[in-house]
Amino acid sequence: MILNVVIEDQVYPVTVPEAIVAEGEEFFSKIDRDMDKGWQMSRDWVDSPDQEQRCQIVGDKMLTAMDHDNKQLMVLLCAYILARVPDVTGIRIDTNGEMLETELVIG
């Protein structure tokens, strides 16, 4: 599976083995448990992030993973999005400090 990660004008196709999507539930659940406590999304505190907001939060974590050249974490974060939003083909990550502007690309 491939998730196209779009940062500014660059597209980074991230290949995610289907086995990771299928077998990563323990990791995905840990991410969800962390977000269940609420999350600071740019200037806004969100008590209970919905699925889109959770993907926006993961998108922000992707920027950090890319900055640190952490390819393994990048694949796991992409797998989280692919597992939670099956129709997704990409994510456009906002780099201007507005996590809520990050968009999922469906279809």
C-alpha cells in the first residue's frame, strides 16, 4: 500500500507493507489511547479528537519523523492512517503551524 505524503509542493509516496497495516493494531491503539486524553492542536485544545483530527495529529508527528529521518516511524504512522481511513490515498500536511489545516486525500 502507498500513502502519498504531501509537504508543501513535494509528494513523498510512502510504501507500507499490508502486514503492518493488518498487524499494527497494538501500536495504533496506543496512539489512540494517547489522544483519548485530549490534544493540543496548534492554538486549540481538543478534548476528544475525532478521526479526522487524529489523522491531523499523526500528520504532525510525520513531520517530526521526517525531520529526524525516522523512516520506520514514518511507515508506522502512515499505516495508522491507512488502517483508520481505508479510502485514504494521501495526506497534505500543513507546515505553517496549523494542524487543523492538514487534509486527508480520499479516493
